[in-house]
Amino acid sequence: MENASYVNLAHQLVLRSSIDILANNIANATTGAYKGERMIFSEYLVRQARDHEVNFVRNAGLHNDFRQGNLTVTGNPLDIALQGRGFFVVDTPDGARYSRAGHLRLNEQNTLVTGDGFPVLGDGGPIELPPGGESVVIARDGTIASDGTRVDKIRVVLFEKPGELYRTNFGFYNTDQAPITTENTQILQNTLEESNVQPIVEITRMIDVFRSYQSAQRASDTHHDLQRRAIQKILSTEA
């Protein structure tokens, strides 16, 4: 009977984790360029006596849904959206990180940075615009010109196995893979990519998962009640 309790508990744990992931997706439905996450489940077998196996389920990790989000024209010349599978590169104290959230700005040193102040990297390192420039034009290939003069080119990369990217601080991504420079991803100026989370879909999934969690809890309560009655019966018999 203990095996049934353990299997049911494992089921509840992964369902609870799934609820947390869905809640996080819903909370980020309006976060620029946010990519929804999905839990990956795997089967875990435990061999018991006489070749008997108990089948558990466990959390095997997260899958990032990198499908393109909707594009919104903002009119801000420092807003960029990536159309394609690439990422632009950001310089952080922990090293290079990767992002698609293109709400950029200039800091006090006239360096192009993310909303949180991390420099965006170009071919020559951090991108510095000349002071006093009146117009900034970002071409589809990432080339940046200020008042008609070329300044730098935003570095855009992709990865052979995007599924191995994982989320870090400030919504950036990281991976042990070497980045591959790409020319196939276009950069759209005056535009932002929206989150690809669909709130109605996520809420529907959360309701289904929550119902499964409640069902598992009822099964657990029933099992515990059977154990309690069995113990009471044994004690009354011995008395």
C-alpha cells in the first residue's frame, strides 16, 4: 500500500510544479518577448522484490517555447524586434547572455543598453553612439547609423540546439553551446516583440492541471483513510 502513496505523491509534486510554471507564464503574458515554458515529464521505474516495478513520474526539466510573438510598432527608434530564430547578445557581469527583448535605450555614456542597463554587443563590443546625434537608423541586418554615419552592427546569433537554452536573471538566456552568427534573422526598428503566451490557453491548462491535482489529493486522502481503518481494525483485534 505504501507504493501507491509514493506514486500518488510523485504525481502531486509534478502537478504542483506544472501549476507554478503555468502561473509564471500567465504573469508574464504582457512581458516583452517572453517565451512560454512547459514542463517535461519522464517515467521513473523502481525495481521491487520479485521483479516487480513501481512506475513513478518525475520532472525532467523545462522546455522553452521559442515561437515568434506578435510584433507591435512603437515608433521608438531604439525599440527593435527580431524576426526569426536569433538572439542579440548582452554583456553582463556574468558574461555574455542572450535576449530577444528589444526595448533598448542609451545610458549616460551614450552606450546602447537593455532596459535594465546591460550593454548590447555589436561587432566591436558595446555599441556607443556619438553624442548629439539627431537620428538613429537600424537596418534589417542590424547595422546602426547615426546621422547617416555607420556606427556598428548589432550582433545576432542562434544556436544549434535552442532547447538547451535556459533562463537566467533579467529574463536573459544562457547555454554551454557556442553561438553561431546568423544573417537570417531580421531586425525591425521601431517595433517590439510581444510575449508568445496566450493567457486563455494557459488558464485552461491550469484549470485542467488543478483538477488533476485535486483528484490526486482525493485519492491520497482515500488511501490514508484505508490505512487508518486497517490499523484501527488490527488494534481492536489484538485488544
